[in-house]
Amino acid sequence: MSIDQCVAHAIHADLDVIEAYPTVVDLDMEEIEEKVEAYVLSLQSTLSHAVSFCRQYLEGRDAEGLGDALLSFKIPLPAPMLRKMCKTMIKWYAVDVNELETLDGKPVYVMRIVVDMA
């Protein structure tokens, strides 16, 4: 998958908004959705940009190295959460999914998975 897709999966799976963005609990109900959406979009952009400089860790399937590298980018996340996201990104980076169609127009999903036998 692309870096953006890997980051999106990691955010979806591992982000605890209350822990990462604690001031959200002080917002008015009307503000929460807008502020959280803006926070998540900003986080996704920041993470995607930072991870693009750390591709060697993705390709080497080194979640610990990726986590250490991302800590130097001052990503606004608690370190344990960022490290968990790195594991998720590593997992998804080796997956390649394509949507195709059969001759009669039905969707077919093709997935390539890299298996590390080490």
C-alpha cells in the first residue's frame, strides 16, 4: 500500500483521540466533530510527510526504527501510541490491493501480500 494508505490505516486502528488530543474533552459538543476531523487530517498529513522520509524502515519492516525516526519529527502523539501506529504501518505496507472488474462489471479485489519467512 502507499504511505498515505498505511498512515490512514494506522490512525484508524490505533489513534486514541482523547489520549492524543486531551483538550477535546473541554470543547462544546458543536465543536467536537469539526475539531477532531481537523486534528486527524493534520495528523495524517504530518505523519505521511514524515514517513515519506523514512521509507527505508517500511521497506525493511523495521517498526522500531520507524518509531525512533518519527520521534525525531516531533509528531504530536504519545510515544507508545506512535510506536503502535508504526507496527500497523509496517503490517499494511507489504499489502497491495487492487480493485478490478470482471467482464460483466462485478468488482474483484486482488491482494498481494509479502510474507517474511525470516
